[in-house]
Amino acid sequence: MTGTSSTDAANPGFVAIIPARLSSTRLPGKPLADIGGVPMVIRVAWQARASGAARVVIATDAPEVLRIATEHGIEALLTRADHPSGTDRLAEAAQSLRLGTETRVVNVQGDEPLIDPQAIAAVADALARDPDCAIATAAHPIDTLADYLNPNVVKVVVSAHDRALYFSRAPIPFERDAAPGADSLSAALRSAPVLRHVGLYAYRVAFLQRYPGLARSPLEALESLEQLRALWHGLPITVLRLADAPAPGVDTPADLERVRALVRSQGGQASDPAGSAV
């Protein structure tokens, strides 16, 4: 995909914040997992730096992550350990950093060491282009029936103007007249299209200040999707369409081994693309 961050007076640069919670039920110590000799969260920060972000900050609940970030020359700050979501952690970080209310903040997940820097910049720019939206996020077309039916693959339905109408783990949109026993996506679903949500978000600080005070919605609780809180309260979300699926993230030990193999195949880069060698 293409896209770069804007830094002119009308569209100033954005801040990338990386929430990094050390505890993980499926992969304890995940942010510090070694990938080609570099902690995972540091690789994420390198990708964020390559996006053209005006500032890259790791927001963590763990002093050990703070220390590692400092050793690698990455700005970091400690946040509370009891945040219910990454968005709440971002809200605290934005307040601690004293960011202006119109500053755009991109939430770069701490378990996405191969994230495309251009995607980070493009989501920030999507928010800048739509001043009425509270959030910008991303999606890409689903091309297999298995992904369409998989509840672990979050789907999003958008309007003609690429505003999110709904996010769900269910197969949406649903084709009422689908042929029984189909083993692939129909032409109608492909042309809709069916979109897979990508967990990359841009917010304005004004929204982050408001978010912790928004009541949790019943839809959010049912689907376990925190973005439904914004839709429930009438806050629009613009959706950037990516041409292709992003590189895999890390949720499990198997994911970690897959990403390690990908990094090895790419030569095991062990330096910051912005220029700081390890």
C-alpha cells in the first residue's frame, strides 16, 4: 500500500504510541520476546519510527519494558497496570505527554513487529482527511470462506463513504440467498466486499480524553470489541481500505515462531530503520 504522513501547518505530524502490557495469558512477557536478537516491542517502535511519526512512545505498565526502551533510545513512560483496554492506556499516556486536543495519536499494537510503516502513516492521514470522525482504522478484503466464517476474524461493514456501520465476529454482511453448501465466497460477497478489520487505530487526543468516561456498551460486551463503544455512542469511525492483509502479529508461541522465521528469511535485520544501530 502507499501513504505518507503529512507535516505541513494544516496537517501536522502524528504521534505513535505503543501500548505494551507485560502480562499475557497466552504468551507471558510478550513485549520482550526475542526476535532476531531484538525485543519485539523495540522492533515495533522501529517500524513506527519509519512511518514518519513526529514522536514514538512506548506506554507500558512494566519497569523492565521501560528500561529496555531507554537502552534502545526509544521514548517510554510508565502507566497504570489496571487499564481495561489499550485505548485506556493510550488516554493516560496522552495526558502524561500533555498532547494537544487536536493531536493525532496512532495506536500501534506492541505485538506487531512487522507492521507496515506506510499503513501507520496512512491511517493517521485518513483521520486528518475526515475531521468529523473520532477514529480512523483499517481493513482489507477477505477472500476465503474460512476467514469469513471464523469468529476470530473481525469483520467490518462500511458505508458508501467508508464509515464503519458495524464490527462483528459473525459473518457480515450475510448473504440471505447464498447457495447451500458453498465452499467459497460468492461473487456477491466478494463485490460487497467482505472486509477484515485490522487493529490499527488513529485518534484525536480530544477523543482519548473522553473515552474512559464513555459507558461500556452491551454490544461491546457481547462481541468483545471495544470499538463498538464508539459506535454505540454515535462517534463515527472512518475505515481505510488496504489492498492486502498486513504481516502477521504475535498472540501465541506459534505466532512468535512464525514471525521469527520471517525475520530470519529477511536477513534478521538488527538495526533501527531510522538509523540507530543496535
